[in-house]
Amino acid sequence: MQSLMKTLLLAVAVSALPQPIPQDASPAAPAVVTPEEAAAQARAAFMPDGFTAQANQIIPVVVGGAQDLFVPNVVTAAVGDVVQFQFSNGNHTVTQSAQDAACQPLQASVATAVHSGHIPFQDGQTTVGTFNMPVLNTDPMFLYCATGPHCQNGQVVIVNPANSQQIVDYAKLSAASAQSGDGTTVVGGTVAQIPLQLAAFVPAAPQAGPPPGAAAPAAPAAPAAPAAPAAPADPAASSVAAPANAITITLPPVAAPAATDAAAIPGTTTVIVTVPAAR
Ligand SMILES: *[C@@H]1O[C@H](CO)[C@@H](O)[C@H](O)[C@H]1NC(C)=O
Ligand SMILES: [Cu+2]
């Protein structure tokens, strides 16, 4: 009985909150728009008029790419901002969990918990899928990728953490979890496509799949290391013998703090930087 009451109360509370955008079973690819238009669509869908006078930054967060991570993985956003998740290489999600239930969808118990659905990015794509999440309050939001072991491997992000320790604790909890649960319904933001040129990332280089049994393709040639500049013309400028691969940098005079004896500060400071030998 008590749990029935709780369920009813939750249902009432949930119905008072902004409702998820209904999704088709197989939605057509959204039109390609600018990042600003994508954020504006999300604001129009989720923010009552009262929000429009508030902050309206777009905060890009790159999802996946060369590594299965969120970059950045800590976001500070004001009410009225839109966090724009931009999906790079792979097939990732942004899915909300409870703080103490890493890698499990909060949506299972709270219908308004965020989930983007799986948004892929494949080599050669010229558009980027985005999930535009308006920030409706500044409570911490714990989010992860629900694909495969990505969450266990550290693909987690917190929006408005209470302190800098939370991301460390949340990532540790994620790594210790057995496996991830997936979200079911797209909730808490709008999906849109933006042109790759306007995205906040450069896609990972295409992976040429080697034919079965073939040796792995040669790694792309490393850019040539810049030649070490000639040693300074006046060796007296430095009493330290510079190694052959050193660059000598002469810095401008350092401003003397008021309480320091200015005579003790040399006119110039010579720093020797040793450049690692080219691989
Ligand atoms: C992305 O992952 C989802 C869930 O596993 C899957 O249904 C979908 O086909 C995948 N898309 C691509 C392009 O791999
Ligand atoms: Cu992922």
C-alpha cells in the first residue's frame, strides 16, 4: 500500500515536470542545423518562457572519438544553458544515473531522467549527431555512456558537481560496476545534426581494416621533428654546456617584486630546454 502511494505520488510529481519529447520508433534523421539552432530547438522544447531571460550559453561536450570518453567530463552550467553533446567516432549515449548507481539508467525509476539514445558517428560522415540538454536546475547530474563497457572504462561526466572529488568517486564506482544498463526512451533533450565543420572536434583518422591475417598497417609517419637550431653564436651567454639537441631560450627580464633586492635579479634568464630525440 505504501509503495503504491509512493508510485502515485511519483507519477503526480513527474507529470508536473517537462514531459519527454515523444519519439518515433524509427525517427527520420533530423535536419542539419547550426549548433546555435540545435540549442535553440532544445530551449524551445524544454524551457518555459521564464527561462529565456536567463543564461543561454551553449556548452559543447565531445562524446567518444579516438577514445571512449566525454571531453570535458566536468561541466559547470547555469540554468538556461544548453549542454550540447556532440557525438564523435563510435556509437555512444548520454544516460543519467543516480550518484550511487553508476552505469545504471535512472530512467528505470525516474521517467524524466535523461537519455539520448545511441548516436553513431562513422568514418566519412560530414554531419555530427548532437543531443542538446537544457539545464533546468543546478543539481548535480551524473551521466554515462550506456554502450558496451564504455562506462566501466571511464566514459562518465558530471554536470554541476558539488565538488571536484565527485567525478573521481563516480568514475571509480563506474569502473567497479559489473556492466551497464541502457536507457529506453529519449528524454531530457533534443537530437539534432550539425555540420562537421562546426563541431567541437576533429574525428579520429579512419581505421583502414587490414585484410584478415595481414600485418597491421604501418603507423602513419610521424611528423618530422624540427631540426635543432644552431647553438647560440655567443657561447659566453651561457656557462652551461648545452646538449646537442637543446634549444636555448632567452627570456625577458623578470619584474622584481617590491621586497626583493633588484640587484640580485639578472637582466636575463637563460633556460636550456632539452628536446627529446626524434623517434
Ligand atoms: C548503435 O548501437 C545501438 C544499440 O546497441 C544499435 O541498435 C545501433 O544499430 C548501433 N548503430 C550503429 C550505426 O552501429
Ligand atoms: Cu560510449
